[in-house]
Amino acid sequence: MDPNAKKSNLVNKLNREQAISRLKKEHFPRKTISFYRYTILEDPYKLRDILFQEWNSLNVLGRIYLANEGINAQLSLPENNWDIFKAQLYCHQPFKNMPFKHALREDHISFLKLTIKVRNQIVADGLSQNEYDVTNVGKHLTAREWNEEIDQGAIVVDVRNHYESEVGRFQGAICPQVETFQDELPFIKETLKGEEGKKILLYCTGGIRCEKTSAYLKYHGFKDVNQLHGGIIDYARQLKKDKTISNKFKGKNFVFDERLAERISDEIISNCHQCEAPADTHVNCVNVNCNLLFIQCNSCSKKHKECCSPECINIIQLTDEQQKSLRAGVSHKKRFHSHKKIDLKKAFK
């Protein structure tokens, strides 16, 4: 990617409060969708501005990444603009007949504004191009086929980060305790060492991370690599459409928008990070200087004022100017917690 490429002036400058206020005034239903495609984009910067203008005019909100290797998009739009949106997208040859994954529920705001960014990769993997061939991916399985392979003893691997699998996963899946996709690929390869001839099942949120993981494993000698078509999102959709398919996913599906999760089953398989009571609601620490993502039950939310630690409780009681001075010139991760699971129970001792 060209580091000298001109930064676009087409940006949404609303702050969080302004965006929420605007959304509360809407009197029409929205739909939340996601889609991705690995395809060669000759000029992602130019395409970025075109898409921003088209989608902004349709009141689209979301988080979209473009790169020379393709597109990765999660967004919401007014239902009455759906046909126009789809027709416009299909007019761009690289995105013709793009398949979409639809959210299960629309009872919460998913995105606050439209953000389209150009990146080196649509999913950062830290790999060189000679470590996989993304055109040589695993076999895509329907929900029914996926269940059948699980029943027959296939090895199931969760291709997501630890905070995602913590609140929801397929029973018996290998769940890497890692922070990033970049850390995950070598971990999975090493964990599966010696199983190159076994049937491997990969799953993730919407399928995009499985595309690279399956290509990576096949490149490194794994013979029978399979992936859940459309990820957990489409698995849930297939279950909803066909009641004869049993649900083998337990808990919530973590999603990267304002909702943070969609419930797939009633089981709560995780615990509050502060009191260890059964809980599976992810929150961000209300101290904006921290913003740590963690699991907090309703009781702890009230008790600890939606904060992750006594330090953060003290900080939110400062004036806005005092809080701003604390983060001036210092990154959140360096000044406060890194975004990983820490022992929050001990924080109050």
C-alpha cells in the first residue's frame, strides 16, 4: 500500500454523542449486514471515496476496510435503501453478486457512523505472500454438514480471539488464547502438528478469517481442511430457517459493533471478570482513558460504576479537563490496561 497516498477529506466527523442523538431521531427500521471478498482492487483509495459518497447518500453506517486484496465490511442501512444499496454495490465489478450475512436481531444500534479505511490487508495476518495461497481454501460446509462432521469426531478449531470464544463456542473446539489473528495462525499450525491427515473444521464470526486460515493450513500440508460457510452468523441463520438442524454452538457470538454480541443459545458459559458470577455481557470500561473490554455482571456494573478497577473509578470522578490531561500524548494501552483478560477480581483487593 502506498504510504504517501493522499488522505481523503470524505470523513464522518460526528462525535459519539452527536451520532447517538441523530440515530434516536430516526423513525425507520435498519438492517445490519456483513460481507467480505478477496479480490484484486487496483486503486482502493479511489474506490474508498466512491463508496463513501454512494453509501453516505443512502445513510449507511458501519466499519469498512479496503485493501489491494479485497473488502471486509460490517454496516447498517435503512431497510428502504436496501435494494438501491445492493444494486450500486453490484455495479462495481469486483463486488458483483456479493453474498451478504444478515444480523439475527435489530433491537440495538450496531453502528454510529460511516467509516471506510484503506489498509494493507483486510485482515491483518503478519504473513508474507509466499506463506499461503488465498485462492486455495478449504471446503465450505453448510450448518447440517458441519454438525455431521462434528458428530463423526473431526477436529474443531475456533479461529477467533480469546475474548470472542470466551462467551460462545462450539463444544470441544480448540480455542487459542491469543489477542490477535496474527498470533493465531502459527499457534493453530503448531497445535495441530501431527494431525495433517485428519479432518479439520475451522469457524469464525463471518468466515473471513477462516479463508486465510484454511489456505495457510493447506499450504503447510494439511490435507482435509473445512470451514463453516458464512461463519457463526450464517450458521445461526440456517438454524433459524431450518428447525430440524440442531444447534451445537453454545452461548453468544461476539460481533465487532455497538451490540458486541448476538445470542445463539441460552447457555451462559462464561463468568464476570470481577465476581466470577455467571455472565456473558462484554462492556468497555466507562473510563474513556482505559476503555478495557471485559465481562461484567449487572451487580458489578452498579457496584463498580461500570469500571474495571478502583483506579478507573477514581478517574471518572475527575473533571473532563483533568481526565483529558491524563491521556494527553499518552496512548491508552501504555497508560492504562492492555486489551487482554486480566484478573479484575484482584484489582479490588
